[in-house]
Amino acid sequence: MDLNTLIREEMQKECKKAIPFSRYMELALYHPTYGYYMSDKPKVGKEGDFFTSATVHSVFAETVADAVIKMWRAGNIKAPTLVEIGGGTGALCGHMLDRFREAVPDLYPLLTVIMIEASPYHRKIQQEVLSSHDVAKEWFTSLEEAANQRQIEGVIVSNEWLDAFPVHIAEKTKAGWQEVWVTDGGDGFLEGLNEVTPELGRYLESLDMTLPAGMRIEVNLSLQQAAKAVSRLLKKGFVITIDYGDLQEELYHPSRKQGTLMCYYRHQAHDNPYIHTGGQDITAHVNFSAWSKYGEDVGLREWAYMRQDRFLIKSGLLEKAVAHTDTDPFTSMAMKRNRAIMQVMDPAGLGGRFRVMVQAKGLDEEIKKSLYE
């Protein structure tokens, strides 16, 4: 039995002999045995399929850690908790802990780290990466599980978490909205348009935008539930969400007529989710307008929204550049560090494509001025 066979069997059980794209994406990424994120293979870095800012160089994590320290201090959080959702290889959390140990030796021993990670493969790697840090550590397999058991004061961080949620794909036709469904084409999977599922239909009815015929959009219907769970987990503190995406008016602009769905396989980007099923990453841009709205509904107030380059500069990234007289770019650690700084803040690359949203709960608005004004 393989993933393609399992998906085909599920299709055959449906009256349409097809499943919504969101279900196909869910199986491709999260099937307990064969899903991409659940498999025992590298996904991030040179041996994987894509890079993240956190894997480019530790300077990214150091800068995020400095932003978190400012939040802890501003919020008067004396025994803080750091939560990371979807931490993958543990690189971001590991380097942040290195920075905490160095920069805030008074807070470091009081720190609790909570990792929320669905993949057993990644949980094992994270445990190895974080083993050198003598702080309290906990692991949960889902955000819901963590929110049901814990309520924390501190900061919840995610880097490329929301973009990996399964999405519905809707297409505006002359007759109205239809949804992309996936069926068995014999030699592979095929997509076609059919009626929208009820929950997607309700979302599209509430969409306060006029979009042209032929326009495709991705809709993440799990954002609202995720915001509720984050708010339940966070008693007091901040949420830092780093991801590629946009506000709704930019995301659903006619210039993006084909939507934003992308796949990554061995560092090659393409737009065909029906090949390498279970063996490639599938992502879609985050609707930060929706994330902000759902957060506001449950007490997570938006305090800042900006491009990654601006967030990193405001958090002190440029001060981490190293003066040197080295001449060999292959051996110089200083030159490597400075190149990484340019890479994570490149307006045409990571710095410009990624957005950072900061939300707060249980804190006085006056604190916002000291952090972002």
C-alpha cells in the first residue's frame, strides 16, 4: 500500500469519486504514515527540499530572540515560557536558547520551552538539538493538545507554520464560485471544478470583495480554530507569526489570478501538487487579514505587521554585522555571517517575501509604544 493507492481508495468511496483539494493536500502532507511532514526524511536544508530563514544562519534566530527578550521585559514576565509551533529541525529554538543563555542569564534558568510538533521524526530531532540546554522542556503533538493542558505567560513563535495548513481552492466562474476537487485520472490525479463545500460556501458569501471570473483563491478554513487555540494557550504575552503571505487585498488581487499555491521538491519550485505525492512540500500564502481578524475576535490584539526585513532591522539585525579584514569568503565566519544578514533581509528574497505579525494579550497598550512606535 502506498499514499497514491490510499487516496484513490478514498476517492472511490465518495459519491463524486473525488475529494476536495483541501483533503488531498491534507493526506499528501499529514497522512500519519505516508504524509510529507510525517515521513522520516530531511525536508529543510541542503539535503531537503527548501531552506528557511532559520536554517540560513543562526543570526536570524539571535535577532528573533532579542525581540522576544524585549517583549518579556516590556511585559514584566518574570518566569517566561517560549512556545514554538511547527519547529521542524529545532534550529530556530536551539539558536534562540543559545542567545538567551548568553544575553539574559537571569531569565534563562527560569525559562520553560514548549515545542508543538506533529511529526515524530521532527520531535526526535528537536529533542537532540535542545538537549544541551538545561531548561524545562515539554513537547505536544498538536496545538489543541497544548491549549487543553497548559496556559502560559510568554511568547508564542512560529516560522512557516500557517503556510503549511491544507487549503481549499475556489475559482470564480461566470456562474459563480466553484471549488477544486481532485479525482483519479488513471495515470495520475486530475482536478476539476464542482460545487463548493458548505463551510467554504459560507466563507465566500462573507467575502467583501468583487473578484473577476477566472480568479483562483486559496482559503485556509483552519485559521479561525488555530487562533482560538493560540489564545487559549496564551494567558499573557505575545504571538510572533513569521510567514510568507499578504493582507487580503494584495493576496486576492487580480494580478494573482492563479492563486499562490506552490510546491517544493529538491529545491525546485513548481505549481503541480499532483506529482511526487507525499514526497514534496505544498504551501499557500497566508491571509494575514484573516489571521489578524480571528485573533482580535479571541483577544489577540494586532500590535505590529511588517515585512521581515523591517522587523529584523527594528530588532537589531544590522548591529550583528561583524567588522573584519578577512579575504577568503570560504573560510571566514565573519563574511559568512554578514552574507546571511543580507540574505534574510534581502527585499527581493526572504526579507521582502515574508511578513511578521505581532499580537498581544493581557498587556497594557502603553507597552506597544515602547516596542513599535
